[in-house]
Amino acid sequence: MFPRSVESGVEQVNQTFEIAIDPVEASSQSEALVGIDEVQKSLNRSRASVYRYTNTDPRNLNPPFNPRKLNPEYRSDQKDPLLFHPNEVARFAKDVLRIKEVTVEVLNSPSTATQQMLGAILDELKVIRSHLEAMEDAPSDLVAARREREERPAA
């Protein structure tokens, strides 16, 4: 009676989804929030459709959580850009768009001059600490050391 099976009408989504976060950008932004461009690239959707998915309301700056929408982070001003937590984007892709494989990945960036300087400072502090720990002659109590100097006869 039916030439096709009932299951043939059901579409299976076998896309992979990745959000890549640069640690340098992550340190500059709180908790590595991603902008609308990164969401667009990771969901492989147009900018207009990402805005359509987003939980926004012109009358309410921060609408309540909507499980069927992509919920942006808290904004203090209407002019602030829409930022999304990577876990929220992954939840939306998995639960609403039905993308099977969802991966949130943190990418390592090449070391910057600041990271190299901090590494050098850390190495120097380790050397200083080892020298301080190696000093056996150093008095453990400053008050005792002062008394020692006062009790010595003057030359």
C-alpha cells in the first residue's frame, strides 16, 4: 500500500559542530564568550537566521531563558553586542537544531610576549625561593636577630 517505509520521511542530521575559542581572546573576555560571527560560522547558518534564533525582545533588554531559543548573556545596555556562552550555543545546536555531534574546543595559541615575560618572572621567582630555602644561617626570628646584634660589644 505504501511504496516507501515510514522511516524514510524522517531526516537524520549528521552534522558535526565545533566552537573554537582562542585562549588569548578568552582572557580578554569574561568566560570566553563568543560573538554573533563565531556562532554563525559554527552553526553554518546565515547571520539573519542566527538573529532569528536568538532570544531577544525590543521591549525587554534581558528576556527570561527560553529553551527553544539561543539565549545571549546578560547585557547592561541595548547597544552592547550580543555575546553567547559556548555551552549555550552547544545546547542550542544539540537540543533545538538536532545536530548530533557537538564539540566545544579550546584552541592553544602561540605564546605572546606577555606569556614569555610571565614565564621568565616565574622562573626567577623559583630561583629566589630555592636560594631562600637553602640559606641555613638566616635567623628564623627577626626579633632574635636584633637582640643578637644589640648584645654584641661595640668594636
